[in-house]
Amino acid sequence: MKIALVTGANKGIGLAAARRLARDCGHVIVTARKADAGEEAADRLSREGHSVSSLAMDVTDPVSVRAAAAHVSQHFGHLDVLVNNAGILPEATNPEPTEVLDLAMFQQTYATNVLGAVAVLEAFLPLVRRSPAGRIVNVSSTVGSLAHQTDPDSPWHSMVVPAYQSSKAALNAITIVLSKALAGTQIKVTSVCPGWVQTDLAPGNREQAPLTPEEAADVIHRAARLGATDATGTFIDANGPVRW
């Protein structure tokens, strides 16, 4: 039976990705920082007919992450799909900082978007290695692309949210390094940009963003189902490759 795990899956893109994966995975583990939020999401998907369970996991707490990995190891024995979806954008609601580079904002953002992803990868990679065709999906963003940040013609060029942008650039670097380290295995690692999605990540998203979470989940699903001959270590969105 195929087992998938999605972090930050109690709402938005994470919940939509869990639902999408549940259609062709044997079982999906919904993780959330708060146990009740995860249980509510899992119950919702279960009532839709999917095989789902919930697991409390705070990606910013290594002890919580290791405990979650131990639970999955004990109850499932392996992991076929790992989706690093948990992410925050506190700059979107933060009062104007005194300087462009705000250390506290970087610390808060990196704790989830970078260190949280690394903690999850470290703890769950042994379980992904037990899969005959493990897939790791890191949910990134085109706003973290250095190529787009330095291209005056890019629609993302004018955006200045340094902590968030650099955190996604760091996550992309992790995708590249991890894919090279796992080149001799059947595991494939992909960064994906789900697009501008109707979520609570930033004010105005729900009113202005063109994509629903369900639409955004398609690219996550695609990366989770890469074939044996498909490339690893890539960055993609709904339209194909994204410039690093």
C-alpha cells in the first residue's frame, strides 16, 4: 500500500494536496501543528471516502518531528510520498520594519520554511528510502527564484519580501543538493510552485488570487507521481520548468 504524508495539511494547499493524493495513494497522513485541526481535516477527507489519518507535528520542534517519524515507522513501516508543504509568510502582515532586512522576521520565517523542512527531511528520509520509488515534493515559490528576482521583465521582480523569498531560494537549494545526494537511489526530489493561490498566507489572497487550492494541488500531485525515467532535482509549476 502506498503511503503519503503532507505537512501543514489541515487547510489550503496542504489539504487539497492530501485530497488529491488520496485518490491514488493507499493512505494519506495529514499532519498539522495542532492535533484538533489535523483530526478535523482527516475526518473531513475520511467522510469523502478517502483513507486518511491525522498526526500532530510541529515542524519547528525537532522533538515533535522525530516523534511523528517514529509513529509512521511503527504503524506504516515506510513512506512513498513526502510533501513538505508547511510554510509561512509573516512579512505579509508585519508592520513596516525599520530596515529591509529584519532579523526577527528571518528567524521566524526560516524556522518553518527552511529549518522545519530540513527537520522533516532528516527524520522521514529513512522511511522514504524503504519505498521502491520514493518521491519528495518541496512546496516552493517562483518569488524565490533568483532568476526572476533579477529579471526586470519578470512579474515577480518588484516583490520585496526578503525573508520569504530567501527561504524559498534556500528550499530550492536543498532540493538540488538532496537530489544529487540521492542520485543512486529510486528517490526523486522536486521543488514545485503551486502559483498564486486562494489561501490565508497573505492578506488579499482569497479575493485576488486566481487559483483554488484544488487547482494548485495538481502540480504537487504531478511531482509525487514522477515516473522512473523522469528527472529529479527540478523546479516546476503548472506550465513546466521554472527558472532557478
